Amino acid sequence: MNSDDIARRAFVLGGLALMASGCTPAIRRLGEPVSTAFAAAPDRRYRRRYVRYEGNEPPGTIVVDTSQRYLYAVEPGGWAMRYGIGVGEEGRTLKGKATIGRKAVWPSWTPTANMIRRKPHLQQYASGVPGGPHNPLGASALYLYRGGQDTMFRLHGTNEPWTIGQAVSSGCIRLTNEDIVDLYERTPVGTAVLVI
């Protein structure tokens, strides 16, 4: 395990310990009410769990079910690790097949031109946000590619865990930081992804 993995795990575990003690270190946007910064963790039904998997995809495939708000890491013998996810707002999500073309720990984030057009306040981040706890991509990101090209869609962590189970993102699939760390470790570059 390298130092980035250790730091990432320490951040995730430290955050969980602080949440349990009632001292949640939340990141707020300027002008956001304090009450939303300390919102609850995801609903229990979106907790990571090992489940039976009835689909036809081969082991090693990631299946993202945007309507049910679950991501499945398919394993042998009809099983999968299931994660709760947050998805893109209506009409803003990738559908179909992709592959994991790249992975990053504490990735930097730059809003796309389309995101800035829809949400002009994001212009302030046009030069990018470095990786870390304040970054919207969270502890890790898996980059979705098609035909060798970056689709600009990601499977990534979030510093807003209460959004898991909702349609709130600009199209990417978000998991809790704890879950993206787990998925990141299970997922090699080249993994097949199916978004339905």
C-alpha cells in the first residue's frame, strides 16, 4: 500500500469517526445553509453489500443501474458487490458501454464548458480544483472511456454523501468516499462498464 492509499484511507476512516462522534467535517458552498452541510449519511438501503446478481454480464464487469441507484461489481458464481450511487440529473448521464480508461487518487476537477453554461457560478473553478477533501470528485475517480477517448463521465467519490440515492450530479456517478476507495481497489484499468 503506497502513501496515497494510506492517506486516502485515513481521511475516509477519520471522517467516519468524526461523523460517529457528532463532529462532521462538512464542506459548504458559499451561502449554503449550515443545516445542509451537516445532513445525514445515505439511506441504509444504499450501504455497500454483497448480493446475488441475476444479470448476464461476466465477472469483472461494472454495471450501473441509474434508475435503481445501484452500481454492481460483478463477481463469479452469480454474486456482486453492490454500492449505492448518486446519478445525473434528468437527461445528464452516459448510457451504454464504456471501459475504465484511467484511475486517479484524490483527482483534480475542472468543470466542463457545458457545466459552466448551466451553472455560471462554476466559472470561478474554470482553472480547476486540486485534489483533496474540498474537491467534488472525492477520494478517487474511475474515468469512463469509449473508443480510447475520455467521455468526461466518471465514477467518483463525493464530499456530499447525503446525495447518494438522488439524481443531482452533472452526469457522473458518485459513491461515498468509503465506497469509491473500495471499488477503486477492486477495479483495474480496462474494466468493462455497462450503464443502464
